[in-house]
Amino acid sequence: MANTINILSPSSPLLSLRTGDSFRKGHIVRLNVMTRIFFGIAEWFRGGRAKNDAKAFDAFYPEARRQITDLHERLRTGEVSELAFSQVTTALKVAAKIGNSSWGKHCATRANANYLAFHQEVEALRRTAVARLEQLECADVKTKHIMTRWVRSNERQRAFAAYLDLKEPPYVAEELPVGAVLVLDPHWYLAANKLSGAKTIAKTTLIYLKMLVCWLFTGIRFTHAELVLSNRQTFDLEKKPGTWIQGRMRLRAMEAGKIQYGTVLVPNQEKILAAHQEAFGEGAYPTFDALWAAIEKRAREGVPHMKAGLRDVLKIGRHRATRAADYDPRTSWDPHNKRLGCSSSIAALFGSFGIDLGKEFGRRADNMSPADLSRSEYFMPLFDPHRLLNR
């Protein structure tokens, strides 16, 4: 049975492998808190779980290698079909699932030769698929997009997507378009920490408290927003070092390969430009590129002067009636004198160019929340984990 499991099929049982599971004789061994204890005791009498996980992989590997090698050869000899790329995508998902599982982690810890060879072969397969991507034709554009995202992804992206059963991997810093708004969902951030083993009780508790506050005020748990600028930097309000709840604006350099764990929003260029031109008439910028250059310039100039405290962040909880009928968003930007939260700073920046992000929610710029940005008609979702769950 161990030699006949199909790792390239969309219905492969390995796609349901969970982080705590093991694999024995062609079957996934489902383990929860209690069964893991009994399984561990039984494995101890057989030489230890880690040793038996390695043996199970040695039995699994020959057939897996044959399937990967055959698919690789098909790609190398010119097959560029939707089926072949679907199988490449499945192989990448299966490899990520195995890597996330206790089975795979034990093999990695023991530096199992077959386990390491398997991942090298899957990576070689992926690189060959990347070289063939331009020739791929699919009847469905969305299908090609998803296949492309998997084939071009790195190991960390695939591990995160496999852990949460996402249809496509999340974006990394170098893939984020200039002008995008990054809305942090702490649920995904905590999931990534759990996957990597980097979680701490104190930090997790603080994040859950922030989630609760944001949910009470906005109905959505989003806790932070930042704006992507050029040169792989973001317009980002961070906690000031050495303080409890005080913030300062900075230009944050995005680490190459770092995953964006929440929603990625891209500007609706037509609507943004139309709103700006309606507000400024003949004095408006003629193109979105020219307008964006001015927005970014203003953001960079304002960074050294922008600070915030707890009261400024809590403005998102103000009642919507605080917006006057004659409210003018162009007056909302004053980095020397106004203290704003993360999403409010973005709203004020756009508002200074006549783009009223808060109008549809009955809000002023200074009480815009990350949740409001995520629902704004002026932005479109490029990546939204909530919509990409495979369930």
C-alpha cells in the first residue's frame, strides 16, 4: 500500500495531512492530544517515533520519486498541459503538507537522506515548471493564476498556504505592488507563528486583546494597516521603542521573502483618479501615475513629524455622526499638528488629494479603521485569505 499512493492526484490523501499527523503503511495516522500520547508510547517500544517516521518515509519514497521523475521528464520533453501543471501544483502542496507534519519534521531533524532528496526533486520539478510557464495555456484565467502563484512561490509561502489550506500562496514583500494597502489579520499572523514555533504567551495574549478591541469597535478583527511605497518600503505606524502605547510613523523596509499574512488591497486607479480630478478640477493630476508620485512624496515628507497615542488610535470607535455634512477631506492632512492612527493616516493622506475614503462609511479620516479600508470602494482585494480557504 505504501508504494501505490498517488501524490499527484487532486484527491491524494496526503493533501489532508495535518501538522500533528504521522504516516504508516500508506495511511495517515490522525493524532490529537490524547492519541498522540498513546501513539508515542507504542512507538517508543518499537524504537521511537522519530526513527519509525524515517522508516515510513523510506518506504514511501521510491514510488513518490518515480511519480515526480516521470512528471519532470514530461515537462522537460515539452509537455506544457494544464494537467501537467495541475500535477506540479499538487506535488508542491503535498511536499508542503509533509514538511509541516510531525512525520516530515522528524525526518528533517534526523536529516533523512530520502526526505532531503524528495524535497530537492520537488524543487527541481518546480524550477522546470517555472521555465515552461510562458507556454502554458488554460481555458480559465483564474486557474492559470493559481497555478502560476504556486509554481513561483517559495517554501515559506507554500508551507503557510498548506497549513491553512489556502487555494493560493500569500504574497511576499517583493511581489507587493506600489500603492497597495496591507491589512493585518492577527489570526493569520498567529497561525504563522504557531507553524514556525515562534509564538510566546505574552505576545499572543496582547494580540488577542487588540483583536477584541478592534472587533468591538469595527465588527472585524483587523488590527493594523500600512501603505506600500516604492523601493520596497511601507508607510507604517509602529510602536515607539521604550513606550507602552505610543506610536511613530516610519518608512519600514520590507524584508525580502517576508510573507504578508493578511489582506492585500490594490488601488482602484480609475475611481481614485476620478475622485481627485473632481475635487481639484483643472489643478488635478492628469494620470494616476502622476497622482501616485505626489501622494508618495507627501507621505515621505510627513513621516518624521507623525506620532500617535492611545487616544488617537481609539478614535476609530467614535460615532459616525462626528462627520459634519460640510466635511472636507482635503483638510485632514496635517502631520505637524494632527495625531492619527495607522489607517487614519492613510485615509488623511488620500483625503488631502480629494479622495474621500470615509464618505461611504460616514466617517472622517481621523476615525477610519483598517476594516473600513478593507471594504472601501477605492481599493480591490489582490489577496484575501478569507476568500481563499479550501472549504
